[in-house]
Amino acid sequence: MPPSFVHRITKYDPADRDEHGHYCGAEDAVSDHGPVEAAYLAAVAAFAEASGVVRLQIREPGVTGVVHFGAEPPVDGHGLGRLFPPDLTGYHDGAEVSLPVALELVRAMLRDQGAWCRLEAGDAFTVHVGWDQYVYVGSALPCADAVARARELGLFPEPLTASPYAAESDEAEVAEPADEPFWTRVRTALASRRTLLLEETFVRNASRWHRLTPENLDEVRTGLGPRALLTVWPGLTPDVGAVLAALPEEGSVEFVWQAQDGTITHAIVDDSEYRELAAHVADARAASALPLHLDARHPLLCAVLPDSDGVVRARW
């Protein structure tokens, strides 16, 4: 059940909205990185404390992808550099963080630094950060004192029936678990193909790539991140020149290649970048070109890592 009491918290005075609810005042739609931002964080903290919440779960985490829509330019590390290591270990669906860390995640989202996630404490409390400094908090309790505190901070808490960023029950598109039957199908495919390409999406817009063989499958499987989306593709082609020659004359593709040291990298390239790409992958050991359009992407297998009890809780 979603929280019963939802408030939209903004720095925008409702008196400065038109008849359609659009803000027409002078406030900027970006964070001031200062006292107003601090007021937002203090307000979220007040609602969490009034809800009895000291820890929250990260849900549906993502980072900046090919296109960044934020009002501010993205930064290295997606604004997560002070919270998580460079490989983003600990930043995954279902990860539990303390309230201070959750507030720092809210700060990164207010600054449009590249990271976004929902923050949830079961049915007791939620925090969603939307466009243009709109923050939505939901609680199982009315939180009258927190509402008053937000007003004292110079913000405008307005009651809503629901957050526009609340997760929909039918939001998940991939529900198949990466369970033993799934891995049996992977082994069967390996038996005939000898190698496969595994795309491990551990947060939205961030993937790790693995060259699967019958010999390394168990080792790769052991190192996969919690609740990752797993997509199995045909193996990389050793004839890199042939892969380059077969690129479409127009449009964009996802080009995946294995360097001499064995690392696998990917990049989104369009037809204007093919010459530069060819020079960059001249010494690659193998490569593949994957279509970007969903209706043209046909992986061999796709599944989601379940939790230790076998239940898929990630909403991919």
C-alpha cells in the first residue's frame, strides 16, 4: 500500500501559480547549493523523523545515460562520489541506507548531478525527487509537526492524493527470475555456441559486460550484483572488421568490444563516428553491434536476479 499522507514540498509559493497550477514566479528551477537546498533536506528529515524512519531502501536506482535531461550538467560519479565507490558498489535496488545517506542522495537529485532513485521505507515513508526542485514525501502518518517545520523553513508543503513518481504495480517489464532453470538454459546455449555475451545491468543506464564460457560461468555468476537485470546475447565475433563493415549506413548502434587485456567495453555510436570507432577498436580481440531500438533488440535470454528467498523484487 502506498503512504496515506503525501505532500509536495517546493520553494514555489502557491500564490504565484496560474489557473493551471503552473508556477509563474521568479524562483529558479535549479538548486541554489545553499540555504534553500539545506531547507529541503531539513524538511525531508523532519518528515522522516515524524514517520519514525531512520533507514530507507534505494529503489529503481539509475545514473545518467546517453542523454542527460537535467537542468545542470552531469558530474563525474553522478553525484555519488562521496557516498559510494567508483564501481557504485552499494548503490543498487533494495540497498538499505541510513537517513543521512538518503538525504545526500536527495541532495544529488536536487542538483541534477546524474543519479536518481526512489527512497522507500516499506509502506511507512517514501521520498521522490522530481523535475525543477519538486520533492514528494509520503508517510503513513499525518506528520503535522513536519508540515509546520517545512513552512518554518520557508518551503511550501502541499497535500496530494499521491506522488506522481510512485511506482506502478505493473511497472515491471521483466519478471522472469534468473533462477536455476534460467542458468540451465544458459548452459545449454553455451554447449552449442561455446561463448555468450552477458550484459549485467546493475542500475539503470549502467552495465557490466561478461564473456561467458562453460569454464567461467560459475565464477561470473558469483560476482553479479544484487537484483541485476541479466541479458544474454550471442558471443562477440572475432572478425572485428566484419562487424564494422556491417554497421548500418544511418542511425546509431551499441558497439561492444573486447580489448586485448580482456576487458569488455561498450559505446553508443552513430554513422558520423564510425571512422573514429574503427581506429579506436583497431586492436580489439572481438566485437558485436547491438541495435538500440527496442523492437529490434532480440536477446537470447533475459531475467532478473531474485533475492535469496527466490523472489524477484526489482522492478525492471
